[in-house]
Amino acid sequence: MNASGTPDAGAPDAPDALAGRVSVVVIGYNDAAHIEDAVRSALAQGPAVAEVVAVDDASTDRTGALLDRLAAREPRLRVIHREVNSGGCGTPRNDGVRAARAPYVMFLDSDDVLPPGAADALLRAALRHDVPVAAGLCVRRELPHRRDVRWQAALYLAPAVHRSPEDRPALLHDTLCVNKLYARSFLTGHGIVFPEGPFLYEDFVFTARVLAARPRIATIPDPVYVWHVRRGAARPSLSLSRDGVANWQARVLAHQRGVEVYRAAGSEPLARAARVKFLDHDLRLYVRELPAHGPLHRRAWWRVARAALAGYDDAELAAARAPARWIARVILASGTPRDLDRLAQLAARPARLLPPYAAVAGRPVWAGDLPAVPLDGLAGPGAKPTHRLPVTVDASARTRARPSCAELLFRVHDLYGRLAAARPHTLTVELRAREGGARLERTAPLTGDGPAAWTTRLSLPLTRLAGPGLVVWDVRVRLHCATGGVLRTAVRAVGPGLRRTVLPSCRHGVLLAHPYATATGSLAVRVAAGPRAALGVAWRRLRR
């Protein structure tokens, strides 16, 4: 054991330096449909993985029997059967760490996979830099369409070694435990474990305990974990089960426990960074979904949020990004839910501040009846540059049969005179296919529509948007200004034209076009080409 708390090793690039040094802990409960893929992805990591420790959390389906059959054929697989279900993920992970024999440990959930080379990449980084923690890129894969989104990508753009989390507070934004490799001696030496029992967001507390120990951390840009997001699953993952207020309460509790961990370790900088992260990420995430819930949920959620925000001081609010601190101030200033659609749009990414735009003595405020909620950063000293303004661009859409096209009418709203001062003159609409990276652009001049808005109209041929099967296009725009700036943002879907339309097509026989609003209110367009694809869309709609 060396001074950093990591096991001694030879040169990390030597063939035998990696062999047998990692235990992968796989946890599962009633997930016979997926756990074999998870285990096999861990075994496929090669010689670096000495063992896979699979912990069955008292499953009542075929999970336990399936793991036993695999273990009979795979000498590197050991299975632990819990007699009583723990109600969470922390207890089975703790069981796995206690049973692990290799000097390093990784975690894997039963419905996810490790990509090839993940263990080698993390282990090489840990050995090369003599660090007890190595972290890599996690990819969120939306299924069944396999749309990949990089989790906290800014942390993993290039290899880096951080002397302490206090030197890189942004590390707190990656609360996952599964895209990291830990020296087991570091965890046991510092008494770092997961919360036991039915504790949601247990990785928040575990990660806080890891960072509070102030380890040196190596980060690498390699993809090391594939997080499967199955939104239509009969039993969605705990992180996606946000329908009830209890989930929000659990999130707040996990955040508060993490802050307590940092303070107990004497790291007020990390505690404050965690509190700001809660505003920038967690609060915005739940506010985006608030309008979809009923009045009882909204009131209960609002009460929990106000209690969680009550202890924030002005410096912590000011340290958060403008959308988050504006949202927090509105919640604190109002005893009951209000302006939920407007708050949800402000919580979206990119943020949109919807009209009306109130001001008191020339100072932008949230509303005339909430003058105590300033919209700081929009005017005066320290104002945001034009390209970072939360400008709202609305678009209404309708489809036409002859020729087959989608007509989009855009309306750009000024924001306290800031956009007018930049003199926008041209709008470029950019459609990006969610799968495959295809892109289509059209540009049109903007026309003034009164003192505080600009409009333009564009026609998009649907044949250019059609592809094999169903293609989904996200709509974004670039506003070109006479001052030389370019503002990029998404488009808010408005108007009555957001409906499915079946159109004849000489090339495809039939096109099904559907402009629609995404979960965050942004405009997107679905296009299904051919009778088979159109019937498939209709059938999935009927099943839902």
C-alpha cells in the first residue's frame, strides 16, 4: 500500500499490471430480463476483472436462478443471495464490497452495461496517476431508440488529475457511483459505505463521502458506463419514478445528507458547492415537470421546496446560474404555487423567459406583484452578453399536402430591450435528427412586428425530412444580429397546428407528419415515411 491509499502496482501499461485487479459488483432485484447482459458485459472486460460479485436482493422472479446457472459456467462469477429485500440499492452494494477480493471495485446495475475496455481504461488511469478514484464518461442511452446523451460531459472532455475535489468543485455534479473505479482500501480505510435500506438517491450520499475524504481523482474521456433509460418500462428505475412528492422529498433528503457529510468533514467550500449544485440541477429538473402534475402534488411539492430553500443565503443564490436563482427566489417569495408554465420554461435547457416582462424603476423583476424577485443579469452592470440571454422564440406549425411541407411561423420576443439593441435581422432554423446526426438548415429574414418582436415564415419540404421508418427532428434556431452576435436557442411550440397529418407522397406513398411539443415545450417534428412506418406509429399510439 502506498501513501495515497492505493495498492502498489507495476507499470500500468505492462500486460500483467492490470490482470486480476478489479471486482465488479452487480446488483439486481427482479430483473431477469436484463441482468445476464449486465454480468456478461462485466466478464467481457477481460483479465483486469478478477471477479464479478452479483448480489441478488431477494428477487421473487428468475433472477437468482439465472445468476446461479451463469455462475456454474463462469468461474469468475460469485453470487450472493440476500434473504430479505433491502428496499434500495445501498445495502446490496455494501454487501458486494464486503465480499470483494480484488484491490479495486466498480459498480454495475442490473439493467445497464459496461462498454468494452471500461475497466482497463479506469484501472490504467488509477495506476498511472497513483489515485484512489478514477472516473470516466457515462452515456445515457434512451431505449428503444438508442439515443445517446453524455452525462456531465464537460467533466470528461480530456484526461485530467485533480489534487482534491475542492480544486474542482464541478466534480460534485457527477453524483453517479457507477462510472468510477475505487481502491477498496480507500473505501474501507475511510469507512465509506452506501446508506442502508430503502434510501433513494443513495449514490448522492456515497459520492459525498468519497469527495469529503478529499482524494486525488483522475478523470478520463473514455466511455466507461452505459446507463439504459427505459421510460416505457413497466417498472421504471428509481431515478425516473418522479411521479410522487415522496421522490422529491427523497431527493432533498439525499442532498441535505450530502451537505452534512461535507460539513462534518470540515469542507465548507464543498458544502456550499453542493448547495449551489442543488439549485442549478435538481431544482430545475423537478420544476420542468411541475405543470404536468395536479394541484395537490404542486402544493405539496412547493412546501417541500420552500423548506429546502429557506436556509439559503444571498451569496449561495447569487452563485447559482440566473435561471436557477430566479426560480428559487420566486418559490421563496410566494407561499403557494404560481406561474408554473413560466417557471418550467425557465427551467428548461436552454432556458426561456416567457413574457410578460415586468420592471420596477427600470429594473427587471419577475412580476409586478413580486418586485422583490429581481431578474439580475438582464440589464445594468454585469448584464449577460446577448448570446446568453434566455430569449423566447415561439413557433407555430402546420402541414400542407401540396406540396408536402411543414410551414413554420416564428415569433421572436425582445427581452427588456436587450435584443432590440443587438438588432436581429436573420433567423436560421436548424433541424437535427435525433438518430444519425442528419441536419437540415433554412434561413429567412426577420421582420419587425411591433416594438418588441420579430417574425418570419419558413417552409420545409417533408420529403427532405423523411427517412427509413420514423425520424424525429429537433428544431433549434440561430438569431443573427447586426452587432455581430449570434444567439442559439430551442423553439417553443405554440398554436393549434400541433397534430398528426397523413399526406400523400409520390416517393413514399404516404407520409405521416406530426409537429409536437416535447416534455420541455420545445418544438420537434416526427415524420414516418411509407405505409408500414405510418401504421407502426398508429399502432404504438393505440397501444399507449
